[in-house]
Amino acid sequence: MSQAFERSLWDEFEAVTCVEIRDVPTFCRRVAAGLPDGATFPGRAGHQQVGNRVQYYKATDPAGTRYALPDQIAISKFDCYGRQKEFRLAFSTTDALAFENVAMALETDGAPPPPRASHHTSYDANVGNLTDICRVRSVRPH
């Protein structure tokens, strides 16, 4: 999701409509409540939440601790995407967001390692009627 209502994003994603979430905390609480029991979210202990602003970083930034923190990887993106002003919903029903639960590989000759098999599963979150906190916007901004 984006925190911006800009024509350039409509064009980039070939959008035909936009859902404006006017009460983000309530929306996130409803999504979290509608997910399977045991779902975990990114964030430090006591501050985990399904919705987080994406943290943008440069490829040349020092690695720091981000690469040992799957919950931070889930809400991070290269700064070349910063124009998207993304707000990401992230959760896990396994230990995927646990500290140091990562697999690392070095690139050789600039080629990324082959992709691993995906274990993603789709979930429907029963969030109920959202008309009290959302509105549909079908007109592109100027």
C-alpha cells in the first residue's frame, strides 16, 4: 500500500481505482484480528504490528543488523523505490520472522543465487465491512 495519492503511482501500477484507508490503526487491528491464530508480526518485543512503514535504504549502506532480522527484511526496500512511500502488511504463521532465521548466499559474477522454492500460502482475513474507515477513489490525481 502507499501513503501517497499521486498520479505517477497510478501510472506505474496501472491502477484503475484506489482504496483510501482513513483510519490506518483500526484497519491494521481488523486485519490482525482476521488472521489465523498464532500469526506473528514485524517489530521489537511488545511493539509487533501487522502494518509498518517501509524503511528505505541504499544498496551501499553498511549491512548493519538488518540481514539478521527477518522482521526488518520484511519491511525494508532499496531507496530507489522510495517514491512509493509504501506501508506494508506483513505477518507469518511460522517462525519466518524470528531473529536470525535467515539463509544467506554470496553473489558470484553479479548473478544472484537461484531462487528457492516458495512456501507462501494465501490467507483471507475477515475484516468485516470497511466503509466506516475506507473510501474508494476511482479518479486519478492530477
